[in-house]
Amino acid sequence: MELVAQLPDREVQRLMRNIQSRFENHNQRRVPMQELILQAPTWTDEEYNNYLEARKHINKSRLQ
């Protein structure tokens, strides 16, 4: 902040425009959470059942 305070007004305005531009670009690239979730990969029923079966075996082996 001390360095910014030392800048001439013209440079402070230029810096502010640059920062605002970066934030605007960043916000435009953000994907809403719902859209992100809907685009996420999913398991088929068979893959999910295989996962459940594997978890069952892993949990059994931990109890022994």
C-alpha cells in the first residue's frame, strides 16, 4: 500500500483499471456450482455397484 501511495495519480488510475480488469476476467471464468456438478463425470449403475462391493470387502478386511 505504501508503494501505491507513492505512485502519481495517473499510475494509480492505471493500476486500478488493471486490477478491475483482472477481477472482471476472473469472475467471467467462474462456473456456477450447479453447472459444474452437472458437468461432472458420473458412474454407471454397474460401476457404482462394483464400488460398493469393493468397499464391503475393504471394510470386512479392516475388522479382522
